[in-house]
Amino acid sequence: MISMKLYLNSRNGTHSATAEYSDNGITVLAGSQINMELLYPKMPPLVREKRDDRTIVTADGKLLVDVTFDTPTSAAQFVTGRSVNGYIVWRPDNMMSLKQYLEEHS
């Protein structure tokens, strides 16, 4: 079973998130900062609902509770507000993407 910490940080400071990745999904951890600007109009409804729920995320983007997603991509869209590939943007360290890590360790 795979279990690891992942990080998703922007260069310009719009988001900074930490997550736990396992075979059961990916959980974005409370205290993470998400980008509240929605730049992806076709965001899946479930992801958008979680972004808009003020019991989950404050108006300025601070995550109040852990939030679990089925895929790294939906978790990354939740954090960034954009259309992104979660296997590329989530990183277990500063050297490689989640995709590279999984390829090397499979």
C-alpha cells in the first residue's frame, strides 16, 4: 500500500497545500491555502461545491478541515481553481512529480 505526503505550491503565492496520498485517494489537509479565484469554468460540480462551502474553506482560501478526493487531479483542481493534471502538479518532494514517483516506484 502506498502512503505519502504531497505538496502543491504556486510560484506566486496563490496556493500552498499539503496532502496525504494513498491507495484510497488523496486528502488535502486542513491549514492548506487554496486559490479562491476560479479559473476553470468546467470545474466538476462536487469540487466546486467544496470550494464554495464556508464550513470547509474560508472566504480567503484557508482550508478548515481535511478534504478527501478520489483522484489527484480533482484535489489539484480544488486547490488551484484551474484545469490541471494532478499527477504532474502534486509533488512528493521538489525533485519529481507524483507521476514520476509512481513510475519509478512501481
